[in-house]
Amino acid sequence: MRTGLAGLALWSFAMSSAHGAGLMLVPALLPLCNGALAGPAASGAFEAGALALVAHTAAMLAVIAAISLLAMTLHERTGLGFLRTGWINIDWVWSVALIACGAWLFV
């Protein structure tokens, strides 16, 4: 549970790459790569993609700030004892969430 800044940066890069964060740039960059979309049909595509990028980034920063404040408050009240007793298995939570979303999409 201890790492330096380089390890944290590497882990953050790996996790953002693994969940497809780069794919959110596709709507913004697709009109630049596809000559068939050039013209009036794609006039607002770049702006819409840029707006989606800004909205996604703002939402992610807001969630990160909220979770960080919650974690800081929890750490100040309980110390590291919470990590020994109340650790949440995030892999299990993600697996359940993905299975539930997949089942919901089939229905």
C-alpha cells in the first residue's frame, strides 16, 4: 500500500488505458480522419467532441475530489484501522456491476 509518485503515475496510466479513456477522443478526432464527413455534416462534430471531453473530465475530477475528501475524513477519524477491517474488494464490485449491466442490456 506504499508507492512513490512514479508508481502511482504508472498505475494511473495503466488503469486509464485499460478502461478505454482514450476512446472518448474518438468523436472529436473521427471527423479529422474521415474525409467523407468533411463539410456541413461534420461542422459541429469537433465542437461536440470537445464539449463531451470537457464534461467527462469535469465529472471525473468532481468524483475524484468527492472520494478523496471522503477518504481523508475517514482516515482522520479511524486511521489505518479501516483498511485492515473494512477494505472493499473493488474487483468484485466491478465484476458485479459489469454482469448486472450486461444482464440489463439483454433484457
